[in-house]
Amino acid sequence: MKNILKKSSLGLAMVVMLASCDNFDEINTNPTAANADQVQVEYFINNAIIGSQMNPDVAERSFVLYWKTAGHQMLSTGISGGSFNDDWTSAYYNSSAGWLNSINTAIQVADEKEAKGNVKAYSSNLKQVARIWRVYLMSELADNFGPIAIEAFQAKNPEFNNLKDVYYFLLAELKDASTKLDVAVINPDILKKQDPAFQYDYVKWRKYANSMRLRLAMRIAEVDPAKAKAEFEAAAAGDLLKDATDTFEIQEKSGWDDLTGVMSREWNSQIMSVTLNNLYIGLGGIKSIDQLASSFHASVKPVDYIGLKFADHFAMKTNEPAAGYWLDGLPNQIDPRAYKAFIIPGDLNNPNFSKYPSWDDSSTTTSANLLGATGAVVKTINATNTWNAFAVGDWGAMASTNQVRSFNGTMPRMSQEFRGSKSKRIFFAPWETYFLLAEAAVKGWTVPMSGQAAYEDGIKANFAYWGVSSHLGAYLASSDYNRAGTSVSWSHTTEPPASRAMNFKNGYTDVAGVATILYPKNDLYKNGTVKNDLLTKIITQKFIAQTPWLPLEGWSDHRRLGLPFFENPAIESPLVNLPLLTNGNFMSNQVGFFPQRLKYPSGLKNSNAKGYDQAVGFLGGADNVLTPLWWAKKQ
């Protein structure tokens, strides 16, 4: 035991910490004198799970500023503009090292106890659970940075591995660990308390392992299809995470610790991304008047109206289809999850309206000015009961003359339901299993249900989560296109026209006109020729469903497939960290227009120069945010 604890940088200090916090029952003996019997595997598993929930410092930098930004869930340029912050990266990398240290220690302690015959009926299962959770932690790290060391975080400088080897290892671990789980074992109540996800329900852990195997197998499907197919089909034949009660989720709590909400920091505006807005508007054909109270009905605009055009104040150098327009009301039709996830500006009586930040009135300010070159007011906009989102990027002079973007209250922002540290953070939900099965079916792989059934069950599961199931039937049958040119109905694969005529008004003169609005051309997927095939439908629904809890998965799907459609950042002035995006090509898409990974923290090179060189060598490109990972699209 002494040797094992020496390997862990947390060692006995971790045991002291764990024993002193409310995650564990108090022990009567002095924890600083812990012996082999007192150091329990479940303590380290608990610490690794709760730690990965992320304290607010780490969560803000990784979950919000990196994942939600790169994953186009919110309005933020940052990494979407090609930049990075070494302090943010280091905070996440170092924390991840701690979580992996904990889970590796759990496995090491389990092995030593087994060697000494110091085991209980559930001891073997705890080791398998630890192995399964280690897979998640390693996959999260690898999907952020790329090549990692399989034997890392065990108090030595290990050899780094290429991503193919990492993924093969992770898939093998899930297969072996899930097979070795004995689901007939009955746990004592005291043990159940140490598992914040499943209370050591081994049936659920096995389902999670199998569904994780689906996720990881699909991740490599574009570069290693034979391996992906074999792994996916084997996992799909087992028990899967398909019921709401199987959801891998952790209860958040207020304060400042690892269980505090990942989206709780008040200074993060959490404004809806234009990517989501383009997917939401029109999708499913559900009218706003059928979703909202009568007090909103007068604000709902006709279906063929796009808004007021302010070409001098809203960025135009982007392939965002509604660039330059301000919708001075609410959309006629919109996905029913939109009004649940994001709250209408000015809806102050809504209990889920977020008044963050609490120290000023920016969240409740809905009136803002558009200024001329001399600073004179050109137009005053009242954003109450409106619904707008905009491209990130560099807006040039418009950034200072458009004050609408200066106030959080002018745009839909994340519901307070997800910001008050009272929700359960989701790591894996049943809708993801269904959408993975649907994608596999489209590929022609052997899965236990049809693609349509899986697709519709995924939507059904997510509608139930949001409490909008009353709209499900009409939604599934809809052939209405969203702004990206995609519809819901599985049987409706007719491509949209290249454009459609939309009424608008000149925002400066109030003169009415008719505009030709293009459906965006997504060059990353089938050379931009397809907008409404089955795979686009699946990933569109998956992206919406994974909002807001799984932005890393949304980012990974886009890196893997180029789906769903991500608009380019605006370049009214050049973005120096996205040199490939220019005035001559902003209406097209390229891999080099979007972040692909996190740059390794500077501390890695300083502490393990050999390992860093190995990692970069396996990366196959420069250590920067624009180098694609092994499993991602390269062009």
C-alpha cells in the first residue's frame, strides 16, 4: 500500500481530504494514519467522478470558454477565433491529471487488495467501474488535446501514444471491464452513497460502458471504419443506456467546489449562438403562438419575414444566412426546445430568466442604440420580445457603433435553470445512444433497431427532458426547413432550394423590400451539395439535444463530420489567428476556419520535454488549435 500511495501525488493527503468532506461518512480513526484497510477503492472513484464535475474556476475555462465556444453553443469568439489561453488550458490539464491520478490509484488499490486477499463481494466490480470511468476521463483529455500517454498520471513521465492506440486501448478497456461486471452483486447502503452517478448499480454501469463504446467507436468511424463497425456492433448487441433513469448525471450544488454548477459564473453571458438559432428557427414547424402565452402573440412575425436590415451596424462578412438583419419580434415557427433553453429578452417574470450578472442591469436592459461615425444616435432598438443571434468574430468599427451587442439583455440567454447550481450535470443521456444507433443504421451497420426508430426515439427522449412532448407528433412529421435547410421528418429528404424570398424592412428608412436569402453552403459536408439527408438530420437533432450539457460532443461531431452547419466568424477586420479565413472566401467553409483542439499547456513541455515531442510528432502537425486530430476531417 505504501508503494501505491507514493505513486499517487495525492497520496494520504487525498484520503485526509476525502474523509473530511461531506462526500464520505466520517471515520472515527485518524485519517492521517490510514492503513490498507482504511484506504478504500470507492473513495478514489468518488473523488475522480466528483472532481471531473469541475469547480467553477476550471469549468468556466474549459466547459464554457473552450467547449461551449468551440462547440458553437454560445456567443463567444475566443477559441472560435483561433486564440487560446495557456492559463485556462493549464487549469484544465492539471485538474484532469488529478482526476486520472485518483482513478488510477483506485485501480492500483484494488489490485493490491486483491493480491492480499483483502476483498469483499463487490471489490472486483469497483475495479471495473474505475476502469470504465478512467476511459471517460482519458477520452475527454484526448478529444481536447490529441495524443496522450496511456500510462500517464502515475507519478512518472511516461511515453506518449498516438490517438489510434489510445482509442484502441479505451475500446478494449470498455469491452473487458463491462464483461467482468457482476450485476448480481448486492451492495451495502454505505457503499451506494459513494457513487454520485449510479449508486453502484452495476446494470447501469454496464449500460453506460456499452453506450460509451458506441460513442468512441463512432468517433473513429471516418478514419478506421472497419474497427469502428466491429466495436460498435458488438457494443450495440449488449445492454445500452436508453432510459431516462439510466442517465449519467451528477447533482450540482451552490457554493464553490467541484459540485458547483459548470455554468454558474455570473460574468459569462451565455448568449445563444447563431448556430443554434439557425437550427432552431423553422425546424419542426411548431408555431410560436402554440408555445407562448398570449401576451407574446402580438410580437410573433410572419413566417416569410426576416427582420430589419442594418447593413452598417451588423456584420456582413460571414456566411451566416441572416447576416445584417435584426428580427424585431419573435420567429413564426421554432423548435419548441429553444424557448426552454434560452429566455426571450425582457421576459422578466419568467422564473428562468437569468439576471446575471447581479451587480448591474445589463441583463434587464433591452433598449440600445446604433450610432453613426460621429457618435450620434442613428437608431434606438427595443429588444423586448425579440429573438436574435449573431456571428462571432471581428466586427471592426461596428463593434463600437452597435451598442445592442453591449447589453446581455438584448439577446436570448441561457435559462437560469442551468446556471443556479440546482440542476444535474449530464455526462451521457439516452438520446445520445439513440442518435448513435441511428447514425450506425444509416451506415448500414447491424444495430438492434431501424434508423428511423432510433432517430425518433432520440428526439422523443430529449423532448421528454425539456417537457415539450405535446409537440412531438407534429414535429416528427414536419417537412419545414430551418435556416440551414434541414427538416425533421425522416422520410422527407428533398433538398431545399438554393434560396427563398423573405420580406424585410430597411432598418434606417423603414422602407419595405424583398430579399433573397440563401440556404448556407456547408462545404465541409459532401462539398456543400447536401443539406437534408438522413445524417444531417441525425446530427442536427443530436446537436440540439446535447445543448447545454455536452458541448464537447457537439464540437467533436463537427470536427468529425463537418455537421451541423457552423457559420464562419465575421471578418469585418481580419482575424489574425484564423489566417485562412479571408475577404475572398468567407462565404465558403474550410477545416482551417474552425478550432480543432487545445494547444498543450506550456507546463507539459517544461516538465516532460521528451513526452511533449512525442505527442507533437504523433499529432502530425503544429501544436496549435487549428491542427486536426487523427479522427477528424482534414479538409
